[in-house]
Amino acid sequence: MSTSRHIRAFAACAAVLAVTATSTAAAGPDPLARFHGQRVDWHACALGVGDEVGQALDAAGADCADITVPLDYANPGGHTITVAISRLKATDTAHRVGPLLLNDGGPAGPSLHMPLTKSEVMGEVADRYDLIGMDPRFVGRSTPLDCGWNLDSAFLRSAGANLAAYHEEVTVARELAERCQRTQGDVLPHVTTRNTARDMDVIRAVLGEESLSYLGYSYGSYLGEVYTQLFPGRTDRMVLDGVNSPEHYNQTLLRGAEAANEAALRAWASWAAARHTTYGLGATRVEVLATVDHILDAATQQPLRIGEAYLLDEHVLPALFVGGLGSDLDERRADLARTVRLLARAADREPVEPPQELAQQLEFLLTAAGSAPSSQMAAILCGDTAERRGVGSYWRAVEKSRERFPLAGPLANNITPCEFWDRPAEAPTVLDNDVPALLLAATGDPRTLYAGAEAMHKQWPSSRLLTVNGARQHGLYGEYGNACVDERVNTYLRTGRLPTQDPICEA
């Protein structure tokens, strides 16, 4: 799991009917005809010598294109933007299924690279599909959006230890929202999941297909759900991994996941205690958790210095812990243990230097290097869900959760820029369809809760829920190394037939 995937994993995680008639076949001329009929200029993917993703796509035989779509689907004759896609064409033409569109989550996760990573786990099944990577509107290589913020952690910040610290968060959230409105206000109403789903349907039409198959992770599961609502009957094989129901998708992404994250922290502490001779964090779970508390307390008193460039205060430090709890794989747990060992030294005010991967995370969290992804995440999430809850409501929720969930509670319930955002241009998406789909969820997922997958399964009785019992993992297919999961998904993608019962795989 890459550093960017670690950060996007926070994210995890609406809409009645479309404002235009683009979601269903309409009588009369097609208002999107010029977009549906556009000529696609397929070209090499690499943008230059240092473009490793583009070079890898080219080496695999993929091609790339920029698809023109309306900025505002209610005014298709107005301004346009471009959406970047990649394509790895099917080679088994005798058994070709069609396009499989891929989304890596977020919100605001670039997905142009995904034909490469997913073709590996799909094996020979990949040969039956045109694998389509897409950078959603305003993300990655698509028309850009950047609010010019000087940090990335707009949704990964903790409220802090007291009311004064929380008031600092209120100021940050308000300033971020106001800056984004000043710099990007003309496009913000159109940076929504519903419009990304509409872009997907333009891509479908441009490819000359009647339907899309789809694989989406985390937030990508929500995007897939919205697509089914706006474009009923245009989906083929649907795989939603790390499922979240629309009811759980809101402007405080981790709210409701406090218990799962604290449980993941305790499980990691037990793992680290069993390896005390390697990491020196404590010989028992209690001792390891005491080390964590010492680090957090030290950052509350005075920010921790990491190298010459980075200061970790009580608002940002919890994100490093929670970000490391998205997987129970040994290598991910070892990553967190090494980070905590370094943080413990910093808490004792020893000079420390971050290894490269940690330096990349800190650069992303603390500097303008992460400004664009954070801006894009905020624009999508707030564009979908922003509501005025009142500044005091967040603090009350923080205080209520802090005693039971001292690490996750103040982070999951903290105020976000969405409190100061303009209200969404469209009503939230409400699902009232029933789509055959394969839903994937781990019982201990600390990002998108298993309860959300169960709720989604009830909303779609024609779906099947593949459960990984006992796993504390966010992202399963091709991510967890679980042969049971990978084989079940590949069988569905190969045959188009869902299991007759809800399958269970063990961690």
C-alpha cells in the first residue's frame, strides 16, 4: 500500500434524481450529443522523462486520452473541462466482456494507474476487459483544482486537548474554506460525485458501450452507487470493495469509526508487544499503549521535531497513528511500529531524522505539497455533503467521544472546512434501486465500517456480500493477499454470475 494510499485511506468513505435529464433516455435531441460523439485522441501516456506512471502504462501497452465533459451538466453548452483516462485493451477478444472502469477511492484518488495494478490480481480475467483508469474531474491529470492551501490535513486533523486548541481548528477550517472559495469559487458547485458519475457515463458513450463494469474501492464504492442511481440499467459487473452506504458518507469521514480504530490500535499494540525485542515499544499491550500516550502527551505540551523540516503538533500527530491502522498485514504494522519508535525518541526530545517514506508522508501532511489533493478532497466531499452543524456541535461530540476513544474521537469528530462551505448544488443521493453487485467488506475495517456494507446489502437484495472474517483491513481485492477473496472476485468477473449465497473468507 503506497504512501498516497495510506493518506487516501482516511477517506473513505447523495442523491435523488439528476437535475438534468442525462440519467435516463429522454425524448428529443440528446443535449450531450457533442460529448457522446466526440473523437477520442488516444496517445502515449508518459508526459516526460520523470513520469513513472505514464512510462509504466506505455510499457504495458496502454494508451491514454483526455475526454471533454461539461463543467455544468445543467448547462452543457457552457464551459468544458477534461477528464484523463487510460486504457489497457482486452486481448481475449473471443471472450471480451467490455470496459471495466476503475476507481481507487479518496475522495480525490487518482486512478489512471489502476489498469496496471488490477491486471496483476485479475490474471487471465484481465484479458477479457478493456481496463479503464480514470482521474476524476479536477484530480490528477484531469483539469486541475488547487485552493492554494499550505497543508494537506484538512480532514485529518484532531481537535486537540482543550477548547483553546479546538478554537485553533475552527480558525483553520474557516480560513481554508474561505481561501478555496476565493480561488476556485466558480467551479466548486460542480465538483461533486454526481458529476463524476455523469462523466463516467460520457466515457461509456464515447467508448461506444451500452454498459460499464466497475471496480471501486472505499469512496469509489459510493461513486459506483451514485452511478447506478443516475444511470439505471447501464451497469454490468459491479465490485464494490470497502463498501460505504450513502447514509454513512458525510463531511466528517471517520465519524462512527472511532471504536473500530481504537480496536485496531489495541490489536496493533498486542502485535508490537510480541515483537518488543525488535521495536522496543513495550513488552505488553498496556506498555505499548503507554508509549503511544506518552508521544501524544508530549506533542500536546510542545510539537515534536522530526528532522529539520517538520513539527508535529497535537492536531496532526494523531493522523499518523490512525493512518497506520488501515491494515493488519505484518508489513503495514511494522511500518507503524518503526514510525512510533522514532516518535517516541522525538517525544523524549532526542534529535531524529525521518526515513524516506515517513518524510514523504510528513511532506504531504504538513506542506503545500499536499495542497492540491487536499483541496480536491474538500471540494468533492463538501460539494456533496456540506451542512451547517454549528461550531459548538463538533466540540460537544469531541468531548463526548474522548473518554472512550482518546485517539480517534477528537480526530473523527473534529470540525472540517465543510462547516463553512456553500451548501451543495444538488440534494444528497438516495438509492432506490436494486443492482446485482459483489460487495466486499472486512469485519474489522477501521475506515468504512462493516455495518455500512451490511446496510448496503440490505438496500440491494440482489447483491452478495463477501465478508472477510476477523480482518482489520481496508481494501481487500488485490490488496490483502487473500486467495479466497481474489478467487471469488475473479470468478464473478469471469462469469458474470454472483455467488448463490453470501460468501465468507477468513483473514
